[in-house]
Amino acid sequence: MSQLNAEGQDLLFRNARTHFHWLPTPVEDAELRQLYDLAKFGATSANMCPMRVVFVKSKEAKEKLKPCLDAGNVDKTMAAPVTAIVGMDVHFFEQLPKLYPHADAKAWFKDLPEPVLEMIALRNSSLQGAYVMLAARAVGLDCGPMSGFDNAKVDAAFFAGTTVKSNFLCNLGHGDASRLHPRSPRLTFEEACTVV
């Protein structure tokens, strides 16, 4: 496999920042489709792909989301051109005949207790949510991932009557780089890693 050049690594990691302030530049639906069409190729266990995304763009949808947010997340979320609700289908196994056709993968999961299914969906949709962020950066968008919301309210507002539950939120758009604070430190390899 070839290696991503330094410019690409900078775009996805070294120069990428979490944004809290947004320029009024709109995000087109075609950009969201392009983003997803990259992110969908990220690996998940048994290719289960439990992530489901609601891209909240319209004024009406933003107003529906607003009462679900913690107070500290309201202004930045209302200002962001798009807020992605990264959800997870707890009954992801229903799609496995399509997604993992070379084995009866549905049988591996369908009879597991709901808390176990939720844990599996959470782990894999979190992976996919990270792929969404990398894909967003790859297509020229900035990200502002967050928790700080009421999952039950979001689920009632956006996923009622489904087997989907919310995982986390991510604001998307073109961040105002002039309002970024200096990058916070990261742990060194020696602080965070062990080779055994």
C-alpha cells in the first residue's frame, strides 16, 4: 500500500482542528454525499456498518435539535451549517446478509441480549463516526465533534420508531480559523504506547 504524502497527513491530522466558530459558507448536499461515500469504506467488525447519520441542515431541523443540547453547545451548533447526528442501529445484524454475504453473520448477533448489541453498535459506529470526520476533512470541511446533549431527547426527536440510537454529534462546515486557540498538547508515544 502506498503512503499518504505529508500534505495529506497534515490535512487529516497535524493541521486539522476542532472548530467551535463557523463561517456562514453553506455546505451542499453533494459534499455530504461525497463525505459519506468516502467514510463508508472504513473497517467495522464483520462489515456491520451500524452507523446511521442524520445531517441536520434546515432551520426547522436545527430548532428541533436545539432543546436536546446542553447550554454550552447551543450557539456553536445553531451557527454550524450542518450538524451530523451520528447514530447506531442496534439491530445492525438485519443488514448483514447484504453486508457480509460470504457467511451467516446475522446468526452470530441476532440472539444476543440488547445491551451486548448496543455495546457492539456503539464501538463500531464510533469507528465510523471517526471515519466521517476524516472524510469531512478530506473533502475540505472542518469538524466540531461533541457530546453534551440528551441522547434520549435526540432519539425521540430524530429516531422515534426505529432501532437507531444516537452516539455523538459533529458540527460540520468551514471553521473560523481566526478564532482558534493554540493547539492543546498531546501525549507522546512514550506516554501513551507500549511495544511488547
